[in-house]
Amino acid sequence: LLTLTDVIMPTHRVQAAVVQTGPFRKRRGWHSLKFVSLAQDSKDETNYVAAPFATLDEVWRIAQAATIAAPDGDERLQKGAAKYWLTQLLFIVPIMLTAMAALVIFADAPLSRTTLLLLLLALPAALFWFDWRQYRFGLDGHQLYLKRGWWRQQLTIAPQVKVQTVEIAQGPLSRRQGLASLRFGLAGGTMEMIALPLATAVVIRDAVMEKIAAVDYSEINQSH
């Protein structure tokens, strides 16, 4: 509020855009816009706030100047597999049961009272549900999209031609579930899609790799 900062950035250094809002700010139509940059002059900060408070129309006009287009709508975005979040919730159940057993055995607490601990499951269950409801991923012919968060709602958009590496990751549980994460390496940051069916991850990876294979990066990242 007291310090005025004027940041000038060559558009070819912009690797991705992050549009952020929240439940209260969204009701008033306010959003913020950050750019993920090459940031060759900084080792710590790679996100630059281009618009701390702006309407969506203003956000997309600024993003367009950096050759990042607004999405056409959620119809091109897909939900993640619900079993990814359900598995995380199930990991909490043994912890709750162990805590209940410890209270009964060592603290002589009535079983009827210890069962109240199960009510605490409602909180993480609600958080996981909100996260699943808000999470979206997708791509079109030019850009990658990642939408996540309920309280801190973020939409990350990255041009496919700015992607440098694509990695499919699977842990032991995700392999059993047939799920995978897709990690995109950008100059100045990363972008990760989670809870994807493995077949979907492979299709997206191949599409992006085909897109960037013909790109001459010496022309994209050259100084103007």
C-alpha cells in the first residue's frame, strides 16, 4: 500500500500465468494475476504479480499481452479420479481407530466418548470433497490448464510450447489404482496434474511432446 513497484518484463520470458481468487474476493469480482518467469536475475522469486486486484476482463487483457489466452470454459477441463482423494481419507481412519483404542486402554475413557473422535473425520472429508470438486485439468491445441483450490482458488495456464520436460509419476498406490501424476517442467517453475488415469496421462504427454518437438526454442527464448 505504501510502496509503488513498477515491474517491466519481456513477454517472451513469461512461462505461465496464475489467476487467483477466493470465495469473498470472487463475489466482488476481484482476481489477481501472476506470471511465472524465467527470472534469470533472481534465484528465489520466479512469480511476479502483474495485477494484485483486477476484474477477469482486465486479467485476460493483461494475459493476452503475454500470449496467454483465456480458457473457453470448463467444458474442456476434466475432473480428477475421486478415488485419489478417497484413498487419502482412508489413511486417516486407522489413525483415528488407534487413538480410540489408546484412550480406552490407557485413559479408561468410555467407548461412547471415544467414538466422538470419528466425528473429526468430517473435517478432512469435507476438505477433500471441496478439493475434488474444484480440481480440474485439461489442454487444448495450445495451452495447459490446471484449476485447484476452494479457499485459495487458482487457475494455472501454460502455453505448451513453453514446456521443457514432461514426466509421468506413479507411486505404489497409484499404480494399483491405475492413476498417475503428470509433471511439466517450465523455465522458472513446474506444473503438476494429479489423479489422472494412466491412459489419459499418456495421451496428454504424447500430445504435448508432439507439440513441442517441432518448436525452435532458440527463437522463443531469444532476447529482443
